[in-house]
Amino acid sequence: MLEIKDLYVGYGKIVAVQGLTISVPSGSIVALLGPNGAGKTTSVRAIFGLLASSSGSIEFRGTRINGLSTDRVIKKGMGLVPQGRELFPGLSVLDNLLLGAYTVSDKQQILGALDRVFHYFPRLSERRKQAAGSLSGGEQQMLALGRALMASPTMLVLDEPSIGLGPMVIQAVFEIIARIAREQNVSILMAEQNARQALRIAHYAYVIEVGRQVAQGTPEKLMEDDAIRSAYLGTEAAPVST
């Protein structure tokens, strides 16, 4: 679904991502793990054309997308849930969702997508007329996810979906992410600092530090790596879903 090979991305003379190579197979959940400042958000921004890559390739469904504008990437079937959600706080929940369908011209498709979003997030249906800025952090994250689903993407890219949320809310959000991937056959790339939660639902993961890949493997394999466990998971390994 998504192939990134030897990607380099920088800000002026500063190279923030160096040689990133990852693969997201169709229907899978892949985690891009790393501490704050590792280059996760830079990688996500490069995928969507928000930052230019200096070298390397990004292919989506076999087509190179380096250099394409963000709207063209989205039209190809990718959905973005950005770090910090980037909602329009003064607009209603419904209006924020409809903005996620700005690339879609078929009204029936939009209505169908809206029904699916309210199916996964009934709380948003209850609050459809409420201003987005008045929602709780967890509800805002649900709204950001729902907005990305409005264009009926075949792949979602999530940038730090756990940021700013409490442990119980994080668990609920990640369970919904796994359910969407399973039921809608949506491939997911998840850039995430919370390795413990990400590895509960991921099929495969890559670890980056200071812009460089340092490890990769299945959740089970990474759990067995003492250095990874010490750096990201603490002394007690998290159970991994099968």
C-alpha cells in the first residue's frame, strides 16, 4: 500500500530524517515509533507533500507521490489525522466532518461516509451541532479520526493519536483504530511516541531516533529486545494482541 525507500527530509541545512525505509502492506497497521523529535512528524509531513524530500521515494499503491500537493495525495486515497488534531474549534462537529469530504463530489458517498463515522463514534452524532472547541480531548481526537474517514480513504496516517489524552481514553481510541482497520480494510501508518499502546494493535513497527532507523520487527520481536523495552516500555512488557 505504502512504500518509502531511503527518504531524506530536512529543514534548510538540518537533515531531520535520514534514510527512512518502511513498508505498509494492504490491510495492516504499522507503527513508526520514536521519542519526541525523532523525525516522526517530519516523515508524515513529507508523505503528504507538506515538506519536500531531498532524496528517496514515496510510493502509494505503486505510484510515486513525491512532490504531489496535499489535496492530490488525499484524492489518491490517503487520509491524515495530524498531530494536535487541527480542528476548526468555532465550527460544529458536523461542519468539521463535512470539511473532511472536500475532495468528494458525490453527495451519496458523503452521506454514507457520515453514517460510518457516526457508527464508529456515536458520541459525535450526539454532539453534531456542538462546537468542536467545546469537546473533550478524547472527543476531539475522535472528530479528527472521523474527519479523515469522510473521504473514504484506503489508508490512514495518524500522527501521535495519543497526545494529550489520559490512559483510559488512549486505550479506547486505539481500540477504535484497530476496529476501523479490521472492519473497513483500511491500512494504517501510525507515528506514535506511546510504544506500549501502539504495539498492542500494530502488526509491525519501525523505531527511529534522531531521524535514523534503529530497529524494526513484529511487536513480539521488539518486546524481546532489551534495549527497546528499556527505552520505550519500561521493565514490564505489555501484552500484545494477536
